[in-house]
Amino acid sequence: MDMDFTPDELDFQAEVRSFLKSHLTERLIEGAKRTPGVFVEPDIGLEWQRILHEKGWLAIYWPEADGGTGWTPVQRYIFEKECALAGAPALAVLGLKLVGPVICRFGTPEQKARFLPRILSAEDYWCQGYSEPGSGSDLASLKTRAALEGDTYRINGSKIWTTHAHYANWMFCLVRTDPDVSAQRGITFLLVPMDQPGVTVTPIVTMAGDHEVNQVFLDDAKSHVGNRIGEEGQGWTIAKFLLENERGGSCFAPKLIADIDQLALTAARVPSGTNGALVHDTEISRKLASLRLRARAFEISELRILAEIAKGRPPGPQTSLVKLVSANLRQELDTLAMEIHGLAGLQLPAERPLYGNEAPEPVGSVEAQMAAGRYLNSRAWTIFGGSDEVQKNIIAKTVLGL
Ligand SMILES: Cc1cc2nc3c(=O)[nH]c(=O)nc-3n(C[C@H](O)[C@H](O)[C@H](O)COP(=O)(O)OP(=O)(O)OC[C@H]3O[C@@H](n4cnc5c(N)ncnc54)[C@H](O)[C@@H]3O)c2cc1C
């Protein structure tokens, strides 16, 4: 694999840098930096989304025919890396990276025309209704029932851990349409409008004090048959396609490496009793170096996967490796941040958001103020999108052939 960028790719990199310099505002950088949760708040994420949409640089994972950028995997990598280095907010993945590609791949022309432009313009905000109480890792056991009555599905059941359901006006969900066939074959992929009497959203506040996830109750909720993606019973195939996109097929390493470098800069500012600054402490510098080396090795693996995608091959089960490694490196980074900030890292403000005029003053640095919230929220990385154990099972079966 050739690891050097071509002259055209270097030109593209310069163009991205110049765009970020002129369009990425201080407010957006601060909003991203001062969010301890896993997911960026919509006011920050959507503002950045609108700027990218105007430039035509938003749907980097969609086919060009459906409004995507048509970039090569290397261009996507360059873009993600430059965004990470510049401190850009992460975009909300639910519409752009999860249901968007599903509609591009499995939607009818009418569904594409109706939903895709509204994802790009942020008129629609999506949430993901996969998990249920009792059906998380064992997703195929889900019980939410959808019965077709005339041209409308009547839906009953409950979804849980639904990220940003309190902002969403649409939910893409897996429902059981046929209870009499094998678990996977009875599942259908359905889009459900949130703003209706049959849908109730109740908050779940995480141990860090953030409200990101919810439980959603569906009591005789309704959705028109035209909101079904694919055929009845095709939901499991579509669900797997979406999960592969959720777990990989994009670039986690650039942000991870940028955050490790940022932590090293922070450690250079924290005094140490014996060595001037903590970054010179043998144990801390060893941990930083170890993290950086493994993140760099991970970056090479991601680039290798991109090279496969560039040749037209699907990312496949390697996405489980990406998910497993990136989640664990992320947790290790947030744990090391707690160690570096010491006592100052123990503050956990109750107010939200932590940016803007109403934000509480940090004790010490902003980085210290974020550390505990990040550490606590970071526990979720090895759970959502499929837990570590589930990824290891997939790797054992499909990569190692055990
Ligand atoms: C912050 C956050 C956001 C989320 N957002 C969403 C969302 O937007 N939409 C959505 O649908 N879901 C969402 N989830 C749910 C997430 O996908 C599930 O939590 C996850 O799939 C695990 O399911 P569970 O919580 O039911 O745990 P369980 O499946 O009950 O697992 C409990 C434990 O048992 C282990 N385990 C289970 N099965 C096996 C096995 N076969 N072999 C070995 N170990 C096993 C698991 O690894 C885990 O440690 C979110 C979760 C979190 C934490």
C-alpha cells in the first residue's frame, strides 16, 4: 500500500485546511471542546452541518448520485483528519451516517427524494430504535410489534437507550412484522414519525449527568406503509448493513490521535513535584507514548481498510475490529486524562451546556472541567453499537474462523 498522498490529494488537503480556517468558528470549536457527552449537542452539530451543506461537503459517505461528495476514501480520510486537527464538532451520525446510507442503498426513488434532502438540510433529525429492554446484544429477539392494517402499520412496544430521541422528529426502527417465522426473518425496517400521540419519550440521565439517551414507548403508534424500507422481513439484512457503517467504514483514528496530542500538551502545563511538568514524568510519558503508538498502528489499519474499500470491496467484519480497538483506546485516553488532571479532574458540574454565556467557571482549566464527565460517559464506548464481547464473538467467528 502506498502511504504517500498524490499531488492532487495534497491540493485537496490544502483546500480543506483553508476552508476550515475561514469557516470553523470559535463558538463551534468551543462547543465541541466543552461537551463531555459522547454526542455533540444539536445546536453545535447542526450549525456545523449547515456550513458543510452549503459548501457541498456534507454527505461524504453517500453515493454521488444521491447527493454525496463523490470523494475517494483517501479524500474522506484527509477531510476527517483535518477536521479533527482543527477541533471541528462531530456531526450527528444518525441521519448522515446511519439511516442516510440505508435509504441510498435500499430506498425507493420516492423515499430517496422525500428523505435524503431533508437529512442534508437538517429539517429532519433522526434517532435509532434498535435496542429494547431485554434485546440489546441479542437484537434479533426484539419484540416491538408492527401489524399492517390497510396502508398503515400499528406499532406497539418499547425502544431503549435511544440517543437524541428527545430532539428527533423521525425514528428508524426494527419491528417484528411476523412472529411466526424464525427471529431474523420476522424483522422489518420501518421509519416512524415521532410527533404523534402514540409515541412517548422519557429521559434517561447518564451517571455523568448528561441527557443523551431515552426510552421510547410506542402505544398504537402509526406509520404509513410507504415508510417501510425494503420488503417485510428484509429488516435484518438492512440492520446488518447499517451496523457495519456504525462500527466502521469511517475514520476514528484522526480524532483519537488529535486528542492524544492535546492531552500531551495539557500534561506539559500540569506541574509535577519532581520533574517540572507531568509530561516529563516517566510513567505518564510512557503511557502517552504507548497510547500514541497504538493509535498510530490503528490508523494504519484504518487506512488499509480504506484501501480495500477503494478497490470496491465492502468493509465487512473488519469493522468489528475497528469498533473494538477504537472504543478501548478512547476509554484508555479518558482514564489517563483523569490521572493527569488529578484532584482538578474530580469536578463534575451539574449545569448543561458547559459552553456559552451561562457556562460555569472551571476550577483550573477547561480540560480539567471536562475530564470526569468524559471519563464517565466514555464507559458507553464499549457498549453502544455492539458491546466488546459481541465484537469479539464476531471476530472469532468471521475473521478468525473459530
Ligand atoms: C450511550 C449509549 C447510547 C446508545 N444509543 C442507542 C441508540 O441510539 N439506539 C439503539 O437502538 N441502541 C442504543 N444503545 C444501546 C446499545 O446498542 C446496547 O446497550 C448494546 O447493544 C448492549 O445491549 P444491552 O444494553 O441490552 O446489554 P446486554 O445485551 O444485556 O448485555 C449485557 C452484558 O452481557 C454481555 N453479553 C451479551 N451477550 C453476550 C454474548 N453472546 N457473549 C458474551 N457476552 C455477552 C454484553 O457484552 C454486556 O457486557 C446505546 C447504548 C449506550 C450506552
